[in-house]
Amino acid sequence: MRRIVILKNQDGEIVGYRPTIQQGTKEHRRDYYQTFKITPEVSLSEALRAAMDWRDLTEKKLGIDPGSHSAACSSKPIASISLIVSQSPPYRAHWATNQTADGAPKIRVSIGVRNYQDAYEETVLRLAQREGIPPPEQIPLAPPPRRDQYRRMVKAGLQDIPKPLPARSRQKCRP
């Protein structure tokens, strides 16, 4: 992740900038940062420009694509559709796409105004339009929700929700 933190004094005046680059997660996380302060010789705009240049140069040295906010989106070169159901009341549900590596925006279509299948079909059509591909001639049935998602959607009063698939049998295979 990359960002530039604005440094302020106790009076709230900007005194400098600290660009930060975070690479990795948890115990493998590495932080890179440097402080650029405003002085009589260095103006506010010069300090910001120096901070941005340092950040871009450091990204290049680390092999990070310049301008990418996170490496997560670069690992998703293709689009996918997911069912999202909020965890707490009032339960809301929608179909959503991911943001792909090329920066295409997410698509969200609410379930409630439209029924479950109609919302899925609209998501597929909008995704095809976003990706510049022809829409499918016949849109498949929407995949059923997981059990926990189904319970929350029923509590929210949504209609026409397909029942989740039964749990897989936990019996051992016998030769």
C-alpha cells in the first residue's frame, strides 16, 4: 500500500510530508518511509514534489507497478462476480464484481429492488459491457447462496431466494 502522510505541528500547520510504502502482510510486512520537512529553503510544494518523487522511485526499486494502490488488484487480472450479504441488520444483499488490474470500477447490483436472478443477470450484462465482450445469449441461473447468506437474506425479507446446496456428506470413501 502506498500513501503520503501530511505532517502537522500542534497549531495544525503543515510542516512536511512522509511518503510510506507497505509491502507484505503480518510478519512479512516491510515499511519504507522518509520524511520531507518544510524549511526556509524548501517550500510546501517542493516538499510534496520531493515526497512524491521518492515514493515513485522507491516503488520502481522494489518492483512495484507505479501508481498501484495495492498489489492485491494486480493479482486479479480477470473479473469475478460475488454475492455479498451484510453481516448485521438491516441485512442488505447485492451482486458485486471485483476491481481488476486495469482499474475497471466495481459493479454492484442490489437484490431487493430486483429479485435474486434479475440482479444476477443485470450484473452479468453490465460486466460484459464493462469488459467490452458480447453478452451471453443465455444467462445461466445464479449460483445459490451459502447457508449463512441464505439465513440473512430470509431475515431481510427477500423473496425468490434459491435454497443453498445441501452440506457435503462427511462419510469416508470406502474402497
